[in-house]
Amino acid sequence: MRKITHRQISLQKAAATTSSVLVFAGFENISWNTHPFFKFILPADKEYLLHVEKDTKKDVGILEKVILPLGKRKVLLFGLGANEKWSFRSFERAVRCLAHLAKKYKIGSFTVHLDDFKVPGIDREKIAEGFAANIELADYEFVTHREPPKEGWPALKNIFYVCGANKNVAAQLSTGSLIGREVNYARELANTPGGLMTPTHVANAARATGKEAGFSVRVLSEKEMKKLGMGGVLGVSAGSTEEAQFVIMEYWGKKSKKDPFVFIGKGITFDSGGLQIKPSQSMEEMHMDMSGGAAVIAALSVIARMKLPINCVGIIPAVENMPSGGSYRPGDLLKTMSSKTIEIGHTDAEGRVVLSDALTYAERYTPKLVVDVATLTGACTVALGHYLSALLTPQDHVAKFMRACGDASGDYVWQLPLWEEYESHVKGYSGDVMNTGRYREAGTIQGAIFLHQFAKNFPAWAHIDIASTMTGKEDQWLARGASGAGTRLLIEVARRYKEFF
């Protein structure tokens, strides 16, 4: 399963050192004759290059009439649009669009000047990391189970970077490439069909990743879960022939095993809706309902490979939600590890049920910070669209921290309220809490306030609903299928650990 593609990444002193395609990237008010690569163009071709520049810088990634065969080499003209609208978000989209364009024209190698993509307030190292990461994201497609064409799948082989003098840029290019590749691994896990990516396969993927990256993995059996009283996990899993797996990943980057960050990922490997089965058109993508769990595996992989001086635990309750004679029913009462009972209002609100036991299990680590990541509510997409995930926490300092991590990583989040008034929405009639809210509105908030009932013992906790960002979109220059949402966010949380100590 761990098929991570490595490409050549080279930091060049000058564009003349390679015969790859030269990328001229610029804003609409900049002339190509000021570009650092202009001196490498033959004199006879410079006039032609300036002749076509007016039509090539209006929008990010003009897709036609951009490849110019000049002498012995080719030039790719790439417009970045208006300078005053440039931001880190537009930077990321531009890099992914550039990769898409290169693949479209079957450009396997190109040379790019990082200073073309400068963002106000962002240092060169961060630009280098973001560039390399987004190249990886844009180059990924889920083709594992498809027969390749004779010429092979289009891919970016070698990328050569030129930039001003900076000793840290090469290291940040490598870091960005690592992050991008591991996000793609999360996408690979989530894209794998539910018949192949069962709870057991999630556990095996965690074991393989831990062995390769350098963290330990334990998996609790259903017998062990029963002893611990995990009625939430076992209740949801009861309708499936696949046994539930409770995956625990531990990375100890400090001498003492104290104050870890705990990342919890929803691991529903296929969500049929249970007895209250989903409409057929809503079930096609439900093998990606374990995207939160995939994000946690990939994030732990990067944290361990970077050898960050932090203690970090990843937890994934991996189950299938299937209809059968053994399935949990509407109206059932499930007793959780916390001793709280969950009243089942709807069997398709299963993610929060399994996460309740994961949150309680996390208490034994006495964590400094707990972050759970889950494709929890369709209401999240209604509220936010597809560009960012929902953030919910009762603590303002945690919200500020998570927003900063989202902005820095490109894995954006937006806060929704989690006031105590919402607790009445999930109060059960015959049980302590109900897995569906009493009201139709505020679905994302109701899902989070349910989880908060099991997270009140933590000094810091945040819930990230990635249902809105679960899949890639064409206007984001990402391939169809899983996006790997949440992975970069968790990595950035770990990298900024000092802000919590």
C-alpha cells in the first residue's frame, strides 16, 4: 500500500544548468524582459517572447498558447493575474495549476524561479515548502487499480528550482515534498474502495507506516474493546461481518512520556447509513468516510520522519457501518467507555458514536491537546462549501491556534460557535446524550457539541469537520477523489507544539 513516488528535486544556481522547460511566471503588470530567465533565451527569440506577453498574464494559468519552442529549449508562459489579489491561497492554486498544465502538455521536467511566486509576509523558506508540497498534491491521481496506457501515466519527473541565496531553501523543498507525498498517501488510503480498505486493512496500513516511519502501533481487538466498555465502537460495528479495529499509534519524541498531543481520526471504512440506509447516490463516496483516520496515519508518519521533539498519539476507531440483522437500531441505547449512554436517533450519525469511545480512551494519556478530525456532517458543506473545514472548540486560545495552523499549512479551517446553549440540542430522552440533534438546524454544531460531552476533561480540545473538504475539486487543481484534508493541519499543529508549552 505504501507506494510513495519520489521525484528529483534540485536547487539550481542558474537556469542554464538544465535543458528542461523554462517557466516564466509573472503578474499582468510585469514584462518578461525583466524575468531572470530572459537572459537564457536566444536573441532572435526574445522579440517573439515579448510579442505574446500581453495575452499570457491576465489570469492564473492561462491554458492555451503558452508553450513556445524557442531555439533548443521550450518556454512555458504562466500568468499569475493581478498582483494586488495575490495571497497564499492564490499561490497554492497557481502551483497546482502549473503542475496540471505541465502534465497536460506532457512536460516531465521544468525549471522554475521561486521568487516569481513571492507572497507578501511569507518568507522564502515557506514558499519553497509550499511549492514542493503543492506540486506533489497536483501530481497525484488514484490509478492504482487501472491498467496504465502504453506511454504510462503523465507525471512530473524532475523539477529544478532557482532562487536567491538561502541555505534553508533546499531543506524546505525536501520537507514540502515529504508532506505532499504523505498527504497523497492519506488520499490513497481514503480512495481505496471499502471492499479493500476494511478496518483490518486500516490497522495493517498503520502498522506498515509505523514500521517505516518510526512509531509504535497497537491494535485492540473486539474482545479487548468489550472489556474496556467501548459500546459506541462495538455498537456501530455490530452490523458488519468485518471486525472493528481500535488503532493506537504512539510517537515519543521526548525523553519523558508526558503531555502528548492526541490526534483522533474517524475511521468508518464504509458508511452505508446502517439500518437507516443512505440514498444510493449518497453512498458512492462513503469509502472515504475514513478520511480522518487516513489523515492521522499520514500526519504521524511526517511527525516521526521529521523527528519532531514532541510526544504524539494517534487513535483511529476503524469500523464499517452496515445493515444486517445484527445492526444497531434507532432507539437503541449504547453504553460507552465513559459510562454515558448514547440514545440512537439515527444510525447514519455513527461517526460521533465511535469517536465518543476514542475521546474517552485518550484521557489515559493526560494529553496537552486533543484534536479530532472527521467527515462528520453533510451540514458542514452547506455552511462552508468546499474550500475549508469547520473548526469547533469551546476555548478561544485553541481556536486562534488552530486557525493559525490552518492558514500556515494551507489546510484552512473556519470557526463555528460551540456555546453551552447548544448542549440542550443533544440531550437524550431515554439516554444521556442523543447522537442526532433535536432540531434540523445547526447540524455541524450539534455533531460537535455531542463530541464535547466526551471531551470536557481535556485542557484543550478541537473538533475539525472535514466533510466539506473530503474530496478534491477541479477549481482547486486536484484530482477527483480524496483530498487528504486534515493531514497538513495536524502536521502544522505538531510543528507548533511550543505554543502549548
